[in-house]
Amino acid sequence: MGADPMLDCVNEDLLPIGRFARLTRLSVKRLRHYAETGLLLPAWIDPDTGYRYYRADQARDALAIGLLRSLDVPLAAIGPVLSGGERAGEVLSRVGADLEAELDRRRRTLATLRRVLSEGLPAADVVTVTEPPQRVWLARGVAPRPEDIGKVTTELVATLVPPGMPPPAGPLTGLFPADIGESVPITLARPESWDGEPPPRTEPGVLPGGVFACATHIGPYQHVSLTAHALFAWCATRGHQGTGPVREVYLSDPAVTEPGRLITRIMIELEDT
């Protein structure tokens, strides 16, 4: 068997993975991972020993990968960035937008934590109410991540109350799953007679009636989860089993109401009453 021509160049042009790792300030484990994902392939792998070797000019890409990872750029986005061109700017802009959204989510979380620190664990005055079935127009959407719930809800509100359409016959109601997963299905309901012209991209439906545990939240929508927590605690301590989605009935218009004075009724249907 003839000698591998690459073998003659190992000592001159190629660097073993350990030395390359030290040169680029990346661990051997990370370099192996980047090779597995196809992001940074070794220049040559010894077929007998499996040792990996890199060219010195690959250090620029390796250092760029380390920098981008330190900036929280996902691995899947790094390849297009290294390739350059217009797509690199688009990818980095999208990553920046995601970081801004995460920063906003962290700010909201911090504000909620500060409220808990100042006021203690949430409590709420809970009453039981009987609601009749209600005919509504429905708009549906899915938040791909929990932090997108507010954005998707706002879009659904715009769908149900488009410009130029008369105001709804009553407050809008949001329907949310009790257990929030990675993606969140959201339904918004607009009470209305079906005899009228429906808003575009909506469908007729009925909000079921029943007996509900109900608490009133006063304040920003970002703190609604605190009142919902208190409502769940009230149900659990009394042995009540909630069923169906959590309802949020929006009694205030956020366009003309300060966030601290927004009124939202939180409702959970009681299965065992």
C-alpha cells in the first residue's frame, strides 16, 4: 500500500487537534462537536489512528466560531455568518432580535419577582360564578415560545377588532392552556351575534357555560400569572378540580388605560361542582 501523501505534510502544514485547540482557545471536545455538526471539519484524519489534524489557516474560522458562541449566536446560525454575504447580516439581525426578546422577557420576570419580594406570595379574593354559554367569534394562534404569548395575543386582538369594525358586544376573552409547554395554543373570543358580518380570519363558536372559580387581577398583563397562581392555590386547597383552559376576560381597554389599572378577570371552570 502506498504512503498517504497527506502524511508527508503533517509536520509542516497540519496541526494536531490538541495544538490547534490551544491555538484557538477551544477545547478538543468542542472541536470534535463542531466537526460532527459539519461546522469546522478537520483538514485530515489519520485513517489508522483516527487522529485529527487542522490547517493553520482554519484558526480564523475557529476563533470566529468561539467569538460568535460567546455572543450567544446559535450553532445553526454560525455557518451562514462564516460564509459571508447578505445572508450573514440577516442571520445576525435575527439573532439580535431574539436576544432583545429574551431581554424583554427577563425584564418582565424580574419585575414580577420584585413584586413577589415586596408583597409576598400572591393571594386573591376568589368567588364562584355561574356563566351561561355565549356565542362568539373565535381567532386562533400559536405562540412558538412562552415569551411570544403577549405578541400573539395582541395579533389576535387586532384580528377580532379590525379598524373600522364596530366595537364588540362585550369584553374579549382569552383562552390559555393551564399547563404552558414549549409552544402555546391561544384562542381569543369576541362576543357577538352571528347575524352580523364576522371579522376576517375568524370562525363562529360557543364559549361553554358552567361554574367557575373567578379572581380579579388589577395591574399589568405581565403579572396576570400571579393572580392565576393564587386562583389555582384556592382551588387546590378546597379540593376543586379545574377543567378546560384558563380564561382571561379583558375588562379594560389597554389603549386608554394605564398598565397599573388594567382589570382582568381570571376564571377556571370547576369540574366537580
